[in-house]
Amino acid sequence: MPPQVDAGPQAVTASITEIAARDGISKQAVSKKVKDLIEHGLAVERNARGHIARVNLPQYDYLRGRHDDPSKAQRPAPIDDPTPPTVDPDSYDEALRKRTWYEAERKRLELEEKIGELIRVDQLAVAVDECGAEIVATVRRLQTEADTISAAVTRDGAHGLRVVLKQIENRMLGEIATSLDALARRAPEKPAEDSSSAE
């Protein structure tokens, strides 16, 4: 069964049916979009059978804005009226509470990305690959130490081997640390600006 992910407060979650009704599109289209956005970090709640039960609504709208193809016909999420569709129309206080949660969550996502605390999944995957490549490249240089190791064994036996291996280990750890530090200090890629904000 797929692991359950905390989608956030109930006030800012919605089912696929509710999102489809809000956006005026089919449940199949919403379901496909949700599955795509999970790859980008969308939080969802799953039921006992592993099916998606509820979706973090602010994250859904926020990630759609980042990753949707503007040429697609799906209607954009109504940012000006983001009240979740589960609100009882006779309960103004409940509607206001949910709208407040929604806006707070959406603003938090925007702020965390701007200050670098919200890590995009695609960028994290690239960073992990780069770190792994640096570590592998360093470890593979061990074979160039064959002559040094052989000479140490010939000269001092097992004790000499332990000493030279310790020296090589310390040097390689230093090289790895330096490489990873350089990757960490590299300026992160700035997120693309929404086309609507450029107008």
C-alpha cells in the first residue's frame, strides 16, 4: 500500500470530486493532474486501500501554476475565489475559516520558495545526482593508489597498509567534502516567473 502523506489541515483539503466540480472539468482530468503533481511534491491523504482521498488544495493550485502547460484547455484555478467546495453555503464562519487557511497556506508556499526554504523536487533530484557523481568520481581514484599501497605493504606489512589506507581515506573524505561544499554554495536556479505576473 502506498505510504500516506499528511495533506495538511482539513480546512485546506478537497477530494478529487470537489476539485472537479470547482474547476468545471472531469474527475479523470483532475485525477491525472494530481498524480502528475505528486511527483512535484503535492501532499495527499490516502484511504485504507491506498487510493487518493483528499488533496492539499493550496498546493494543488500552486503547483499547477508552476507546472501546467498553458496551451492546455483546463480552466485555471480561481485564485480570486479560492474557497474550498466543501463549504456549507449557509455557514459564513466556516467559509471564512477555510478561505483564511487556504490563503495562509498559499502565501506560505510562495514565501518559502522565494527565500529558498521550499525545495523543488526536480531540483533536489538533480542535486542528489550531482552529489553522487562527485562521490563516485572520488572513490574511483582509489585505484591510482595501487603502487603506494603495494609499497607500504612491502615495506611495513599490515601496519604499513593500515597507515597508508588511513591517509588515503582522510584525503578522499576531504576531497568529497570540498566537492559537496562547492555544490551547496552554487547559486540555485531561480523559479520561472508566471506569465501572468509579467504582464
